[in-house]
Amino acid sequence: MSGMDVLEKIGELKSRKNAVILAHNYQVPEVQDAADFVGDSLELSRKAADLAAGVIVFCGVHFMAETAAILSPAKTVLLPEIEAGCPMADMINGRELRAWKARYPGLPVVCYVNTSAEVKAESDICCTSSNAVSVVNSLGVDELLFVPDKNLAAYVARETGKRIIGWDGYCYVHHRFTPLDIEEARRLHPKAEVWVHPECPLDVIALADKTLSTGKMVLEARTTSCREIVIGTEKGIIYRLAKENPSVTFYPARETALCVNMKKTTLAKVLRALETDTFRVAVPPDIADRARGAIQAMLRIS
């Protein structure tokens, strides 16, 4: 089946099944182009909750589809590639978090949205990379636990002055960025600004011009006066940035900054998801209710 035939078939099935396709900023170009909405994980999950569609095809990784299912319990959420996981989210589970909390009685737990439903259910409040600083400041405490990303925890601690005890987790894509990558990018592109994601190590963040979540990169790119920008995050976002801002040239800070799991979803798998209603992602109601509480606590202060 040709690419055009696949898109036509996807369109037919979307209409017949009252479905919507959501794609994360790191997805391959053909999937981004086929999506109704492209964005970051929480932005897409909130979009899913607001839409009238009964079926959500989430082109991302497992925790993202879980978050959509938590916020839209009456809807069918499909993950086209069930093997698309998140290594960072897998670095902690509910049992491990319960044991860790017991060592620090009374300290609130902030969990990054890049976590499983069971970890969200064990947390007091959720956060994203764009609102983590405001979430931590909203708690009114000087000490707290943060899971699972130690790099984001270190960045938030620097920005807030709080004592943040971070779990020893990380995104392998962002954790591999080094100061040398930034220095080399500046040598190659001396007129460019450097934007990096707060999941990067602090010594990388220190060399950047701006530290921005993927959502904030998208917004900043629309208003920037810069004509050249080096992007220090998973390079899949450059497709969207370049498409929306043709007068700006974007360069990856590291050519190998690729999330293998994000690239597992293809147009053929999106079609299969719609044809066969696979793979359905559901969260047990007791876990979903508690996880929803952590997400809603964040939304109230965002």
C-alpha cells in the first residue's frame, strides 16, 4: 500500500471510529504529518480529554498513553506500538517509590510526568519539564523528593534554592549531552543561539543560552529574532520546528540524539491500530484515581 493509500485509509477509519491521532514532538515526520495534533505528552493528554473523539491513537511511548487514559477514563486509548516504552520511566516503580518514601517520612513527592501510572499514584503532585519550578515553589516546603529524573531535579533545585532529593534516574538521550557537544556546536554555528532541555546535565545547561521544555521550544521558535538555533534535545523535534518556522535554521546539538522508542511508531502501525483497536492501554481504576489526583494537583497551580 502506498503512503497516500495509507493516509486515505487512516482518514476513513478516523471518521468511522470517531478517532483522533496525537503525536509527540519526537515522532518520525510521517507520523507527525498524519496527526491531528502534535505536542508534548501532557499537552496531548489534556487535548485528548477535551476532544469529543471516543478513540485516542497516541503516537508516543507507554506512559503517555497511560496519562491520556487517566485523564480520559471513558475513552479508548490506543498505543500503535506496545513495545514503545520509556527507559527513564522504567527506572522506578510503585514498590520502589513506597520504600523510598518510607525513608523520608513527611516529605512530599513530586513526580515527573515521565513516569508510570503506579508511580504517579504514589506521588503528591505531578510536574512537567516546563512547570517543575513553579510546582516545587507551590509546595511551600524547603525539602522534597523528586522522581525519577536526577538532572531535572538538579535544575529545579538550582532554580528554586530548595533541597531536592532526586531519584537516580535519567533520560538516556539527554544524559548523553556533554559540554563538548555544546562547545562544538558553537564552533560550527557561531551565530546560533543554543537551547537545551532541562533533562540535560547541569554542566550542559550552564553553557546554553536558554533552557526550555519541548513545548516552550515550539513557542519560543515562533517569536525569536534568531535565524540560527542549536537544539539540545531529541532531534525529532527539529522537523516540527523547521516546518513551522521556515525562516529559521535549526541544528541538532548532537546528531545521535535519538530516542529509539519514539521512532518505533510508523504510519503502518497507526493504520493497524485503527483497524484492529490495538494496543489498548487502560489503567486500573484505583491506580487511575490516585494518579489523576497528582495530575490535577499540578493542573490547579499551572
